[in-house]
Amino acid sequence: MRVLLADDQAKVRSALRLLLEQQPGLQVIGEAVDAQGLLDWIKVTCPDLVLLDWELPGFQADDLLLTLFDLCPNLAVIALSGRPEASRAALAAGVDAFVSKGDPPDRLLAAVRGCCP
């Protein structure tokens, strides 16, 4: 499964990459630090999964998600946030799963497996 990371914090992207690359069958194909960078990557790679920081700079939930799904119709999106209360808005906007950045790594891995078997 090809995964794209979208988070403006380098430490978060690094930790996500380290965790995901230890999993068989997962390949991190790129990293974006803002909404425009995410769209640029999507247009070129059309990944299977995006791990999306719900507070990504330039991110307007409804507009960006619709554009992502238009560009890659089979795309799965897992929203990440340090604010667990963002869960309801993210799920209502159409993401496949929500994981709090404070959750244990196993929670993220379970969400990844649930989105893309």
C-alpha cells in the first residue's frame, strides 16, 4: 500500500514514516507540509492512503477532501489531530478514520489496516 503523509510538523512526519515503514506492505511515497503540497503529490502519485493532519496549513476540509477524491477516487484518508474533539468534524467531512496524535501507535496501525485491507 502506497501512503502519503501530510503534516506540517517534521517530527510527526518522521515518526509516522518510521512506524509505517516497519510494516510489511506499506510504503511511504512522499510527504507534504501544506494543502498545496498535498495536492501536488496527489496529482503525481495517486496514493492508496493519505494520513492527513486535520490542521494542515491551507486545508479547508470540504473543498480539499472533494478535490482529493476527484483526483483519486479510490483514495482512503485517515485524519490525524492533536485535538480528539476534531473527530466528529473529520468523520462528517468524509474521512475513512480519525486517529488522535496522542493515541498509541497500534491505534493508527489498526486504522490503516481497516482502511486498506
